[in-house]
Amino acid sequence: MTNGRPYLFRCPNCLAKNRIPAHKTGAIAKCGKCATTLNTKDLFLAQPVMVTDGNFDTLVIKSPLPVLLDCWAGWCNACALVSPVIETLARDWKGRIRVGKLNVEANPVLTTRYDLRSLPTLLVFDGGRLRDTLIGALPKPHIVQKMASFL
């Protein structure tokens, strides 16, 4: 996805959005507002990250990128249908959106906090805040359309 477009990278300290030129990804960067060092290696995650009750704040709330969080369970057939789409989106959106997966059975704190009763549920976070909730086995074009404003 290095098409020359800059990456928007949110500072974990002050939450300011910083533009990182495509040719400078992987280099040490500093926030233009507060001068915090930005770890641009997060731009290169091409697969979903596994989110848990323990790492949620680090991977989602303090994420430098918007986050699409797939909430699933092993017994959920619809979740199994959505999983390949989520994997594809993680590759397609590398450097633009962080894609995560949350097993609701293994993470009761987050399951309760976000009242995850219908599966699959996709939660969209940006700047540490929940911005949107998508429920059900949605087709890829629908998910892409909903996420367009975050790309």
C-alpha cells in the first residue's frame, strides 16, 4: 500500500494526527504537536492483532490508527464466514486501519463493557473512542463503505 499517499498516524500521547510520508515509514518520527517519538512499525501490521482484556487499552484505545475490532466466538458460524473478510481487510488496510480480533468467550470484561450479545460484532474505534458498531455477517463492500471515512 505504498502508493505515495501519506499515512495518518495518531500520537499516543496527545492524540494529534500526524502525516507520515510513505517513503519515511519505518523511520523514527516525532509528533508535530508534542514531539513524542512515534513508533511507525505499527504501520506494517498486515494481519489482525489478537485483542484481550489485558491488552485492549494498548492495542485499541491508544492505537495510533483507527481500529476495526472483530468480536467473535468459536461456536459462531457467522463469525467463521466473516473471518476471511477480516483477514483480507487487515492486509488491504495495512498502515491505514488496525484490524483486531476479540474472542468474546475468553474476554468477559470487554464482552460486558461493550454489551456484546450478537455475533459477529465489529466495533470501530478512533482516537480512543467507540465511533461505530456493525452487527452481523456483513459483506465486505458494506464494511468497506462504513470504514471509508477512516481510511
